[in-house]
Amino acid sequence: MLWPIVLPFKIAFWSLVGFVALATVVAPLFRWRVGKTLAISTLLAFIAFIPSCATIMTVLDARRFGVFHYDTYAEVNDFRIERYLPPAARDITLDKFAMGHRAKYTITETELRDYLEQLWLEAEGHSAITREELEDDEAATFDEFSYRFEGLNWTPLEKAFEFHSPVQSDGGGANYFFDPTSNTVYQHAGYW
């Protein structure tokens, strides 16, 4: 759940530790008292921690979240996305955000069904919601579709059927909206 802040936290923490260490080491060169320099630089590091962490997170988020395009699955290179994205997916558009992603890609019905079957076999009954309760192959409603893909300006699928991945105990999982006429999937995945 807190994974988006771990890297900015580490970068800010170790940068400020380096600042305190450097200030303390160079203090004698400037004829500063080492103890006083350590105390002041530590206080400054505490004050600067939250703003520096927030700034680092803003810079990192601009590169790791947003809309991206990939030709193949191999280019995605993000384990959070790869666990719900079929390896046979092509022409992939991803909208990445901290707690999930939305994707649009091309795949055949057989490839999608084989992939989902493999996911369910690997789950071996450990899904928080059974496959029977999720009702795969049902026609997707326009309201659900527009809610899940709001703001992306993707053309609604003409005849979409909804499929589901196994659901993790924390609610993580994916919904797949497949249009057999265009072999297009719109996918919504959430993870914590």
C-alpha cells in the first residue's frame, strides 16, 4: 500500500544523512565546532525531510505514473503490471497510477482465455472471491465501462464481455473487458 513513497523516502533519508555527515566532516576545515555543526545540520535535515521527500516523489511520479505506450509485453518491465497483463498483449497503452493501472491492448480471444485460465489454475482456490461468483463472460454495461475508464478518451467497446482475474485477500485483481469484433481489451487492475 505504501510502495509509492518507499523510494522517495529512501532517497531523501540517505541524501540528508549524507548532508549531515559531509557537514560534520568538513566542519574543521571552516573552523566550525564539530558538535555544533552536527546538531545544526541534523536539525536542518529534520526540517528538510518532508519537503525534500515530497519534491523527490513529485519528480519520480512524473516518470513512473501517467499514460505510456508499449508495442509488446516485454517492454512493460513493471512487475505490478506484468502479473495482470497477458504476455500475448500487443499495442499496449497503459495508464499507470499508484494503486493500479488501466490498459488497452490487442489480443485474441483464445490468448486471453488461455491466460485467464492459467491465472485461475495458479491461484489454486486462493482467490478471495470464487470464479463462479465473478460471472465471467457477462456483457459489460456502459455505466461500468465509463466509470472504470473515465478521463482516458478511449472509444467505448461496441460489444464487450467482462472477465476477471483471481482476487487477492486485500482486494487486488483485474477486470478485463474484451471486444471480440476488434480483439481489443480494456483492463482495469488494482493492487495495494
